Amino acid sequence: MPSLRRAFAVAAVLFAAKTPMPRSYAQKMPKASHAFTAKMCAGSRFLESQRRDALFVDPLASKLAGPEGLQQPMGDWIMVPRTRFGDDFIIEHYTQRGVRQLVLLGAGMDARAYRLRLPELKVFEVDLPILFQDKEPLLEGETLRVQSRTAVPTDFSSGEDWSWRLRQCPDFDPRQPTVWLLEGLMMRPGGQNLGKWEV
């Protein structure tokens, strides 16, 4: 039953939010592994999309996961609920609060810009350059369901000012209400030290 699964989804997200990956372990993970982890997450979203009682449908999940991600999907106990939780949060703020900007910090292989029909939303995806090198070619020719999508390559672990890169985007307006979604970002090397949020 979708409603029951959604209730468990909220509980799982709240639990996971309190149990981040240990910093010492995260710092040992090479940057290339994050691109692979992102594909594993997409693999999990693909499996969920095949269910009759799916909490969401991601038509690009298989393409973004690739063979590697499909063979080793991330555990659905957290991937599925956090995706649905994020979807609901975005839609609520778009429809009820007039928010028209979405920033995905640690976007990974997220495809919300291509599956959420929110025609006035501007989406900004912030993640590692190596990830976008894989992701952008896969999205060529796909149709956006939002007003715009901007990739913002940055390295959170290098100490660089990621917010400066975001502010340089012509479509980003720091004066406008914005939804900020951090799915799994605190697990990344440097994720616990994002610096000041001076956006």
C-alpha cells in the first residue's frame, strides 16, 4: 500500500539523518567512488520505478545508473524513502509556498528536473566535476519538465567557496526563496565542513 510505504519512508529518512557516515571513513573514499555511488543510487531508483506500488517513477534511472549501478543498486531502505520525501518537500514548497528555485547539493545522478512537472522551477545541481563528466552526455536530448537546469561543478572537500560558484549562475537569485536539498551530502569527504552558507 503506497500510503503505508510513504509513512515508513518518512521514518527511514529521519533515522538516516541521525546516522551519518563516520568522517574518518568518508575521508578515505576517492572522488571517483562518488560517481559510482551516484550510479548505485540511480540503480535503486530504477528498481523502485518497476514496482506496481512505486513511490515514484524515474524514467531516466536506468540510463543514469548504467551497467555498474544496475548491478549494484544502493540499499532501497534509505534511497527510496529519501527520494520520495524530497519529492514531496519540493512539490509542497512549489505549490503552496511559491518557491521557484531548487538547489541540489551533492546532486549525484538525480533526475528530478526531468521527472517532476514543475514548469516554473529553476534547478541548480551542485556536485563534483567528475560526476558531471559522466552525467551530462547521458542527458543530451532529454526533455526538461522544469524551467531550467544548471550544473554547478564544485569540490566540497577542497575548501573552495562552492556558494560563490552558485552565485555566478545567471539564473540564480539569492534574494528568492529556495529549497535546499542535501541527500547524502554529509557522507562525503568534507561534507561536515561546508563552510559558511553565505548565499
